[in-house]
Amino acid sequence: MMRSLSVRAGRSRTRLALRARRGIALFVSMFFVAGVGALALSAIYLTANATLLGKTYEKEDDLKYVSEAALAIGKAELNFNPAALPNSSYVALMSNKTLTSADNQPVSGIKVNLYVGPSGSTSGQFGRFASVVAEARDANGTGFVRRLELTQESFAKYAYWTNSENAAGGGTIVFANNDALWGPVWSNDTITIAASHAAFHDDVGTAAPIISGAQYGTFAKGYQVKQKKILLPSLSSLGGLSALAAAGGFSFTEAYTGGPANVLKRIEFLATDLDASGDSTGANEGFFRVYTAGAGLDNWLRADWPGTASTLPAASSVLNCGDWHKVAGMADLKFFPFATHWHPTAANTWFDTVTAGGMPGGVNAANVATARLEADSAKTSSTTFSGLLQHANVRCYLGGDPHLVAVARTTAAGAGHDTDDKVHKGGDDTTFTAIDQYGRWSQYSATPNGTVAAKRPYDASYLYPLYRGFNTSTKGVIYVSGTVGISGVVRGNITLYTPHTIVLLDDVRYANDPARGVCVDILGTISGENTVVADNSLNSPQVVKTSGGTLYRSMDDTPDMYIHAVMMAVSTSFSVENYSQGSQTAIGCQGTPDGRGCLFLTGGLIQNNRGAVGLVSGEGYIKRYSYDRCAVVNPPPYFPTTGRFQDNRYYELDPVRFNIQSLFNSITPG
């Protein structure tokens, strides 16, 4: 019995164990089913979430696409129709508009508002700016707001620009003789290149269907034809420049309005070392002064070489050119025009005495006799005078220059003389004469800055400061009502405008060489008629010997012509006076023979008709035009623009706090 009970008990435990294992399997099965269900639900959720995210991203892409497409439309509208830009505030170009995509299908569910208005500086002094604002939103109010600030393309961006490649008098002018141009080139007309080659180192564009002689040109960046024309500004649109100049005390009247040959007023830019740093590149070191010659004294102002190109003049007629001598008590040489060496009616004995005083032993019979020999050599236009002209240090100066004191002064006392009031003396940079027998310097209306007065007591009252710290009213514009000549060293930002002609009497350079890439100096010149390089004793080599063959030489400090400026001739041309005359080989340009050397232009040249600067046969100059990239980021004040807008800066705005009126209030000064 005991055994049977034991067997039954064991079987019962086995059945219980088996029943327990069946319960675990059910639980595991249920757990597995629940897990699979959870995974399925998770997959369903993730799929739904991914779908939702996908739709969100698609909506975001659509909003971004619509807002950026609207910006492009606004930019295109301003370029097509500049009148669409208001003078102040803003206007709406689109309101609650549905745009179409590239496949011409509407972008459903999104509406766009598009606004345009002026922004940034609205004076035009630093360029003209506009903002295009696009607001794209869906039905729920979710949106994108984008702002594109545009700047009007300045004519200053071009190294070379013409409306017509023909001269004003007719006839096509060509690129030739290995002309080399760096920077963007543009013409509304057909560009022509001669077989003697020309090289273009940047973009070239034309509205014409072809470039004639393109096979003779080297195009580093290729070229484009059949482009949309760009128009020059009208003279009426430039009328406001005179008022801007007057506000800063930089407006000058001039009765003469003719061509370059008879110019009577000149502006000389100069930079002076005020801080004793050894250079004149500081922000406050830029000035200009204004000289006006008397009626009929254009030859004096321009420093024209007397006589003809084939004969030597009498020394007594040479007022602007001369040589250097040592004088008593002076460490540096002093300058004496040739007219002071000898006078046709009587010897200038004072010259003999002054120059003898600089010789070892001072004024004695032997030294006076030596000085007299040089004076006698200037008595006539014989070959002895040609010997003087071949001195290594022969120089010429424009009328009114302090170096010309020996011929300019007629009395010992006079307004603006330096502390030494002597008439019979040699000149240097400091022998300033405010009023001389041929003309006068204009006096600056304000009291000179104390630093300037201490540094330059002789001419401080005649220096017009370009630095705003010395003239808080300046707008960066000089206006002359008539024809004006210019030369000198520019330190600052300035635009010079005349409705008539600008004459380049000598080199015009920046104090900070543009080759260094330092964008601190910029000069813009705008002539309503022409801009002309003068044919005078500084820019053109002159005959200095006729016996045994004609000999030419330069009597300037540099034999080539240097111009740092962006120049615009609205009605006519930039050209060289008498470009077809003179020597064919006197100077040469970087190994190529020519008469007047290289014309180094760093900046830009914009003109209605193309003007000539030389001939293929060698007369005149050979072009070396370089682009000043600083003119793009730092254009001359109030310099005209092409009317075409280009991207400047791009902004992403907060769509939650966006208010169009508040935005334009904040981005437009005043």
C-alpha cells in the first residue's frame, strides 16, 4: 500500500509539473504577441511620424523656395524698372500672392508678400542701397521671412567703359600695340582689336553682336556679346553735386568753359606729413589748393613749352622750366626758371650774384664770372641753350608752384610770402606766394587747424582739408563751374565734378599706392564734356637739341603718365591732347617704342565716345589700364551708378516678430 501511494503521489507531481509548464508557454506566447503588437504599433507610429516629418520638411522647402523665388522676382523687377524703388519707406510688389514653380505649377497652400524700399545710407555718398523682403506663409501662419540687401552697381567697378567706340569726330578707335587692360571692360558698341594685339585680363562684355578682330586679342576670362545696354547718367541727374560741394565749402566758380588749351584754374591735391611719421598717408593728411591764372595766361598755368616742336625757344620766354643751383646759406639746391638766367634787354646780374654765393668762396669775381657763363649760354636759342636743357636735373612746374618764385614775385612784400620776402631768390616747396604777378591762390574760408598751421605756416590758410575732422561739413564733393585742371597726390575720398572739361596737367596719384590693396584713398572725376591729358612740358617730351638731329627729353619727375582715379566723361571722351603729334620714339613704354611713354591708369575709365590716346605709329601714349578693386567696395562719394542692382547681403528674419513697417524703420536712417 505504501508503494502504491508513493506511485500515485509521483504521478500527481508530474501532472502538476506538466500543468505548470503549459502555463509558462501561454505566458511567453502572450508576451511575444504583445511585443510584436508593440513593435507593430511603434512601426505604425514611426511611419506616421516620418510621414508627418516628411510633410513638414516639404512644407519648409516650399516656404523657403517661395521666399527665395520672390526675392529673385523683386531683384529682377528693380533691374527692369528702377522706378519701382520708392525714394523713402517701402512699397508692396506682391500681396497674398501664390507663386508658380519652375514647371509652371502653383505652389499650393502658401501665400507670399513682397516688399521693396531703400535701406542703409540713403544719401548716395557711399552708394545706393535697397532691400527686398519676402514673407512666405502657409494657412497655419507658419512662414519664412527673407531680406536681400542690394547695392546699385557703380560705374566705378569698370576699368574701361564706353558707349561708343567711335571718336566724337567720327572713326573707330582700336586696341593695338599690345595694349593691356586689367579689370572689367564694357562697351555698348563693337570693340575692335588691331593685328598688333591687345590683352584683356578680366571680364569683357559688349552689347554688340561681335568683337571685331577678336582673334588678335587675349581674353583671360573670355568675353560676352549681345548684352543688355547700360546707360550713362544725364547731366541733369548730376546737378545736385554742386549743392553738396557748397555745403563743405568746396564749390568754385570759373568763367572759362572751353577746351583744355586755355584752362585758367587748377586744383592741386597734396598730402603732407602732419605727425612727423615720415610719410603722408594718415587720415588727416590730405588737402587740396586752388590756383587761378589771369586772363590769357593759360600757357603759364599749364606750363606749356614756348616755341614750336622743331625749334628751341629763347631762354627769356621759359618761365616754368629751369634748373637747380646752390645758394649761400642754404643746404638744399634752389630752383631757378631759365627766364631768370638772362633777360633780352639786360643781364639779370642778381642771378649771377645769388648763384655765385653758393660756390666755394662765395661771391667773388671768379664765381660771378662762372655764373655769368651759364647766364650767357641762355642768351639766345643757340646750341649753348640746348646744353642747359640737357642738364640731368632740368624740371618744369605748373603756374603758381612755389618753385617758380624767381619769376612769380615782383615786389619784396606781398600777401602770403614766406618769412623771407626776397624777390630775387630760388624756389622750393615752401616759397609759397599767395598772389603773384600771374595769378593767385584761393583762401580757405575757415581758420586752419592748429596742427596744420604749425606744420605749414606759409600756406595753411590756402589748404582745403579733405579730412572730415578738419571740416565737419564736407560731403566729399568738389564742384567747379567751368573748365579745371588737376594734379597732385590724393589722400582721402573725393569726387570732383564740372559740367565742362577736366584737364590732367600732371600725374594724379594716391598717397596710399592702390597696388598695396589698401582701400583708403579714392578719387572720382566727372566731366560733363571731356577729360583730357594735357600736352605740356610735364606730360610730353620736348625738343632740347636741334643741331646734329632733333633730341627730345622728359622734363618731369616721371617720364610716364600716372593716373589714380575713376574718371567719367559724360558727353564726350577721355583723350590725350594732340595725341597725333610729337615724337614716335622719345620715351617708349616697357620695351615698345612710342612718343610719350606709358599711360598708367589705375582706377576706371567711363566715357560716352572713345577718345584717342595715341597712334599705332607711336605718337602719344601706350595704354596700361589697371582695375582698382577698391572702387567696388569703396566707390568715390556720390559716384553715378549703372542702375543695375547686385547682391550685397542676405538676412534670415524671425517670422514670429516680423513687422514690415518696423523693419524698414530700423534699416533706413532718419
